[in-house]
Amino acid sequence: MPERTIATFTIKRLEILDDKGNADERLMPSLEEVDIRRMYELLVLSRTFDERALNLQREGRIGTYPSIFGQEAAQVGSAYALDKSDWVFPSFRETGMYIAMGYPLPLLFQYWSGDERGLISPQGLNILPVSVSVGTHIPHAVGAAMAVRYRRDRAAVIAYFGDGASSKGDFHEGFTIAGAFRLPVVFLCQNNQWAISMPRERQTAADTLAQKALAYGFEGVQVDGNDVFAVYRATREALEKARNGGGPTFIECYTYRLSHHTTSDDASRYRSREEVEQWKRKDPIDRLELLMEKRGLLSGKDRREVKERSLEIIDAAVREAESVPPPGADEMFLNLVEKPSRRQSKQMTGMKNADV
């Protein structure tokens, strides 16, 4: 029997806003001027938070911190497409998503200072706790999507993770179930080119990460992760598809981690300064500023005011976070499970009696 082709596949890449501030109007999402301004404010606020967090870590006022420098568009653009009723499963590098969703900033500073109470989401936000363990939250997100299906809620689930997670078994297990059951889930990967010191090209022989979705029976798309409009459009369309029964989507945001993996890392040991400088020219905030200036939406005065207002907001959040009394030692038990086990209760009592 002669050989024949039984299937062919393509991976599309979405780009709308280039690094010169030019937008492809055919692909531009329907956003009002107020939305573009709000996106810009959120990008600046996210970077301001990041800068202040790095300074606080160096002063010993918070613990190890993972910078989002350069990845703000992937987070703000995707979060701007979410509804409050959607369920969000973050990894550990989604500060911009939290900010765009309206998460209280003092709680974020609390968490990074070591106070787990900072991850207790307020009413009205369906954001699950940070997953520091790489990729382990992907099956949890898929389980939540199954629950959404059973409850017939008109909501979607989104899971954020980095390129390193695509090499974990949890990634493949989650994708298998999501595809087989056509679940209402969006997988958003911030491919920042480095899983700590491991470059993307040494993680996989695939040309793109997006194409991995095809093996599980659903769509994968790559977007310019430094283009806030492309990320927003791709995420909005994927969420709408999920809510309408169209199944999952895998979005690969092709971006770059301009800073170190965390404050305990030294990226200069494994990547060149030239590579970093090349990516700095693709800065997501710079390109949006160029577009807004061309459209008369941003002046030098506007830029200064947005930055000053962001600093005021961040400084107020730091003061509030540092004014909160530290947690009691029993918090490590109370926030683990809904009801402590007999063994946990005994340990908690013993700890209290020892006046720890």
C-alpha cells in the first residue's frame, strides 16, 4: 500500500504591535482608548512593583523574589481578558497578572515577606495560591475545568507556567485529560527562553512549544509575548472558545526574562550581555509608549504622572504590609487543610505548650 498523508498541522504566530510602536490595524483588538491607557498604567505599575520588590529583597525586608522584568505584557495582556468568574492557577512569576486582576498589593508584599496569609484571595477573585513547584498546578487547573463542566458554569480556567514546566510530566498529564474531555481551560506559557540556567533549545527539539498541543488534540498558538495587544487578543479568543464549549487552547507567549531567575540567581554565569541587550530593545512598555505617543494618548507629562502615581501606590502598599502583625506559628497548620488532622492538632498543641 502506498504511503499517504493522513494529517498536516500548522502553528500560527500572532503579532500586532512591533518594537517601533506600529500596530497592524487588521489584527488590532477592539479596545477603547481608556482600555489602552489602563493597560499602560498596569504595565507601569507592575514594573514599579517589581523594582521595589527587588530593592526590598536586597534590604532584607522580603525573601527570595522572582522578577517579572520584560514579561509584563504577557501577564497584563492575558489578565485583562479574564472575567472575575474565571479560575486562575498561577505559578510563581505572575505578579503582573495579580496586579491586573485587582489583587490587593499589600497581600503580595506580605506573601513575598514570608507571610502565607498574603495568598488568601479576597472575595470576588478566583485566584489559587502560588505554585512554586514547577508545573504541579497544571493537573489542578484541569481538575477545576472538569468541575466547571460538571457545574455548567459559564467560566473558564487559565493556568500560567514557564517553558520549564513543559518538560514536566504534570504538563503532559494535564494536556492529555484536557484534550480528551475538551475541557474549558487555557494554558498560558511564558516562554522566557530560560528555565533557570537551561536554555529552551536544550529542553526540547520542537521548533515551538505551541505545537505540543497538537499531540493532545487541541489548538496551540504562539504570540509575541512582548506585545500586550497580541497577548490580549489570543487570550480573549481562547477564553471565549473555552466558555462556549470549544475546548482548551495552549498559548505560548514568546518573551524573555531580562532579570535573574530569582534574587538568588546570577544569570550572567550562563547567558551573554549581548543577548540581554538585544531583548531590551523589544521592551513591552517602550513599544506601547511609542504607539500611544503616535496616537496622541501619551505625553511626557503623562508618563511622569503615571510613574509617580505608581510609586505612591506601591509605597502605600509596602507600608500597609509591614504594619501587619506577624503570623502565629499555628498558621503553618491552619492554612494547610480545611480541618487539621488529629496528628496536626497534637503537633499544634505541643508547639503552643512549648511556647514556640
